[in-house]
Amino acid sequence: MFGAIIAGQDLFANAVGIQEPDLLAIFYASLFLDATPFGTQFSLEFPGETVPNLLRGSAMPTQLLTPGTTFSAALFYTEDRVFELRHSSMVRVTIDAGPTGAAVLVAQP
């Protein structure tokens, strides 16, 4: 199927009117914000299915960040990175999604 696609053609944009990076970012945000007040307000939820309940028991790997440390990673497509902070110092987050990318940042206490 993909061998027949014209180079540069976005199948998601053609099908639903949203470019692939944006659509994947919305979907990824929905996974984290389902059944939350923010998710409900901005339609980032799956009616009839509560994603946090479906994912209960599965723990995503986290990376502990201590004050004064930095971390950078090149992520592709739907890759993710979860950081754990056990301090109350300020944290700076820089996201570079590139010219055609989209990103989701979820911060919770």
C-alpha cells in the first residue's frame, strides 16, 4: 500500500483534513487526558472507553531528573519520554518539533 503513495502525500490530511504530525499529537494527548476535566473540555477523550483505566497496571519507563541536570533526546513519530522530578526547583523544557512536526507536553504534579 505505501509503495504506491506519491512522495510527500499525507494520507491523514486527505482522509480527515488534519496533517499526520498534528493528528498523532492529538491522539497522544487524548491518551493522557482522557477522563480529565481538561480532556473533556477540549474533546480529548474516548467516550465509552477510559484510557487511564485501560492502561492501569502498565508503567511507562521514567527517567529521574535531579536539579542541575539536563537531558536531550531525538524522538521520532509517536515516541515518548517521561521524566520524574522529585524536587521543587524550576524546570525548563524546550521542544523542537521541526518544520512539520507536532508535540504534546503533559505536566502533572
